[in-house]
Amino acid sequence: MAKIDNNSMAVLEADKQTGMSEAGRLNFNRKYIKNKYLNIIEANKKARFDFLAIQKVCKSSEQDFFAENQSDKSQQPISDLTEQDKQKGKAKKGDKKEKKPKKKKSLKRRILNKAIFALCAIVTGVFLGSWYYANVLSTNMDWNSYLLQLDEYEAKEEQTLNSALAKISNSQAATPLDLTLAENYQLANYNFENASQYIIQGTGKVSTITEQKIYSEKKYDGQTYQSISISSGLMKIAEIAQMNKTKTSVTTIKGQVTSDKTADWNGERNTYLAKDYKNLTGGLPNTSQNFIIAEQTVSNSLDGEITLIENEDGSKYYQFTMMLDPIYSVLNYINQIKYTSSLSSYPEFSSITQVVTIDENWNFVSISSTEIYSIVAYGMKNSCTGTLDNYFYFDQDVVIDVL
């Protein structure tokens, strides 16, 4: 005889209850479903199969089941049991997989891997360094091609001077108002180079990563030319250069900076031929400045305005502003910046402005310069703004100690 389980008995009993109310029927069905769930859970624990399929079948009645058994704290939620069964199932599947022991790499293999990694790092570093220099640090200027024109543009300075001399010789009443800016400059520079003695004192600064203070001094006592350059700040640089009247050689001595305007001259000593020193530093100790000033390097020199300044003592000054060509006017000056700043490449100029003041006899009174340029220093391309104010004195006694 077949065995009848509790659920089957519940169904047979329900068939006999023909006069049961609707509420009673629903209550009866809930008890039926509860018994059904308990039987399924017991079967699931023994057979250990995935309960998800049963959950889908009975999902429509699950909410009613938990609503009725919400107060029963001892009954564990089905969802938790299901998660436990999943974890046990996963653990069981994992037990079937055989864990293969990892093979240790040999010492030779490990060394080879490290060598390959180091080689890749070196190659990558060289590549990135080359790219950074070529695209970020390297100059955009082909200075070598421009420097081939240096002699040509220095000759243009001579042409500008000759033009100025011709104008004042043809008119005894000529004044700086009758000359161009470049002509006035070259005529004042001519008088400077032929003076019996002089002193130029300059102070300024260069603003870049940090601020560098600059002091310069040039002297001539009739026998010896002397040029002093001191820079203090992040870099401390001091050098003194002397050249005798014959202009055959230049002697330099490095110094140790003691203040913004002084140094102890006890460092390295060198002697150069005048030509070699000019190629290295951009000029000789007897030059007023190392820019090339000619009609071709001064923008709008023919249209530039010259301002007349009348002093209280009755003397007259003439002042004008020159905008210099950022390439051809600096063909010598780029060597000066490169040398004094210990750079590996030439600077690039974007603008040079000079305010020049001369007296009525074409003698320099002052030159104030503002320069904007970029340099490569400390592995970076840096923008620089430099200012320098030079004042000229021709009526003072000059004493120079020969080095």
C-alpha cells in the first residue's frame, strides 16, 4: 500500500471541506504552502541541490509565507539558507579542482627579467629625454645661419656712423633732431670710444625662476680698459676683465661675490687673444654694450621721436626709445648671456627696448634696457625679463689697479 505524505493528506482533507468559508480557505492554503516549504527545505538539506528553481516556482506565495511567520525568530530566512547553500556548493566545486603548486623561478631567470626591465627603462628614458629636448628645450632659432651674417651687420654699424658724420659735417647747426635714432646712437658711441677716460656704472636685475641682481662697471684711465661683472642671487658670478690700450690680449680673473657690488678677486686667472675673448663673450672691455645698432636693426628709426629735455643749468639732453631687432641686434649679445649665465645654448629674444639719453654734443648720459627672452636652465625652459640702467661719466678721475 502506497504511503501518503502530509501534503497529500491535507489535499484529501480539503476535498471534504465543501462548506468552508473564503477566509478559512485562504488560511488553509497558507498552512498548506507552509508545509510544502518545510518539506522542500528538508529535502534540499539532504540532497544539496540548487534551491533557485524551487524559489522561482513558489515566489508568488513567498511573501504570504514570511508575513505569517514574521514573529518566528527561530526560523532562518530562506534567502540566507540559499546563500549558504551557494557558498557550500562553490566550496565543493573548488575542492574538485587540484591546486597545482607554483614553480619557483630560477635565479638566472629572475636576473634576466630584471636586466630586461632595466634595459626597457633606460631606452624609454633616453627616448623621452630626446623628445623633451627636441620639442621643449631646444632652441627654435637656427643661430648658426644668422651668425654667418655677423660681419655683414657689424659693417652696417659702420655705414650708419658714416651717414651721421656726413650729416653733421654738411650742417654746422645740426642737432640730434636732424638725425635718425641709429645715427644718434652711433655718433654718441663714436665719441665714447674716443674719450680720454670714462666710467660706466650699471645696475639691474633678471627675473626668472628667482631674481638675479646685476652690477656692472667699465672704466678707462687712458691706458687700461677694465670691465667688472657681478651677479648675485641663486647664482653668484663675478669676473673682472682687463685689456691694455694696444687691445692685443684680455686677462680675466674669477671672483667670490661679497656683496651686490663687490667681490674678492682671488679665483681662476686666464688670458685670451682679443679676438678669442670677443667670440666667447660677445664684446671687449672697451665697448659700451654688445648690441648691434644700425639702421637695419632699429625698428622705425626714421620715424622715431626724439624728446628735447632742457636742464636747469641751461644744458640740453635728447632722449629717444629704440626697439631693437630680436635677431640681428643680438648676434654678439647672445654670446654674452650664454657666457655669463653658463648656459649650454643661446637665449631666444622676443623684445629689446632701449631708452637712450645723450647731451647736445652727442655724449652718452644713460642707456636703460629692458629685455625679454627665454633660456634653458636646470632642465627647464624659462622666461626671463632683464633690466639694466647704465650711467656714463666723462668728467671724473679714473684709477685702475692693473691685475
